[in-house]
Amino acid sequence: MISIEFSVVSGKRLHALLESIRQQTYQDYEIIIVNSDPGSRDTIRDFGAKELFIRTGKLEARKMAHEASKGQYELLLEETRILRYDALQKLASLSDPDMAIINEEEIGDGLINKLNRLDAEISFKYASPDPSNLYLIPRYYRRAVLDYSFKQAYANLPEEKIPKVVASDLEIIYTEAFKRFKGIVKVDDLLIKKYGETTIRESFSKYYRYGQTQKLLSGTCYGDFYSFRKRRRKIPEIRYLPMIIAIYAIRGSAFFLGYHLGNVKQKEK
């Protein structure tokens, strides 16, 4: 069985995601949702998903969903992703990997969507599939790998910081997983579609949160996730350079302000 796990904050794309799961050709799955949106509770019940109703950070939500799940493999999603009809079938047919990096396609025709799509295509094609630069992050894990990752992450982070981690959750999980498990596969098929940021404001807000979290993680073993040393990347053709500079100017300025000005909110119950 595959456990599909994600958290819900706004619920804007929840129905589309759940519908894409219901239409899967592979039906041996369960859905675990950590939900903080009261308006999404009926939708979650209608689709027969297991709900954990609590507001907390992304890392703690991942761990809670993991502990509530039963699948041999776990697919870690966001509420902004939808699955291709045969995504679970493709993943279930893999030869027992420790983890899998899945190719994704951004939905939308706006400028930000196009820039994000180009960045993702370059990353998937040219970046190294290991945590050295964190451009490629697995979403599909064997249960034992996540058992180990969460144990290590919780040992490395002060208890009071864990519920405040509102971004970089997948980066933390992968960093720990790679220390022991090396069975990584890349799935070239575009099995996931992503509703990305459509405006500069949305992109700014997202990377502001990354800056907030990175400030929180400073002084821990995860404090260099977004250092220049880690985030250097290969640009395959010079014609891509202006577009890459544009998207990273937006992301970088938001990250900088989030790091220096943002305060991560306390957990709300």
C-alpha cells in the first residue's frame, strides 16, 4: 500500500488533488491529511481521507502523517499538486527503491509559471540527485527510510523549533535519508502537475517563508541549505541565463527579507 500524505492550509486546490487520487489506476492507497483549514473538513470526509486537524509547521505535519500511516511506501505531496492518472501505478512498479525523485510539470501560462517551469526542467535534467545542492528532492520514500529521517531530524533540532519549520521540510528529510540510504531513482515521466505561483507576490511570499525557516535553522546542522556554496548550479546554455537571473532575483530578495526581518509564528492549537 502507498500512503499519500500532505497538509492543507488554504484548501484552494484540495478537491482537484483528491479527485486526481480517486481516479488512479492503482487503488491500493490511503490518504493522510494534516489539516488546519476548517472549510476543508467536509471535502476531506467526502473523499474518505484520514484527517489530523491541527495547525503546525510543515516538518511536524510530515512526521504526524507518517506516524498515522500504514503504507510500505509514502508519497509526500503538497495541496498544490495533482497526480497523473497512472502515477501510483508507475511508482508501485519501481524495483523497491529507498526513494524516488519524480518529475513535475508546472501548470499555468503566466511569466512566473514559465520561469518556474524552465528552472524545474533545467534542474531535473542537469542537477545531481543527491543533497549536495538540494535542487532535486524525492517525494516517494520507503517507510523505513522515513523512520530513520524523522528520528535523526528530531534529534538534531531543538524541540521548540520543530513546530516552527514552515518550509525546507523535504530538504531536511532528504538530507537525513541520504546519510544512510542510497537507493535513489529518478522518474522521468511527468507524474505530478503543480499549481505554482502565478504572480510575483505569490512567489515572494513563498520564498519569504523559506528565508524565515532558514533563519530558524541557523546554528543547526541544516543551517547552510541556501548558502552560495550549496546552491551553485549549472546553466546549460547562455540563452537561459537572463531568465534564471530574473527568477532568482525574485526568490533571492524575498529570501533575504524573510531571513532578516521575518519571525516564524508559534504553533497554534
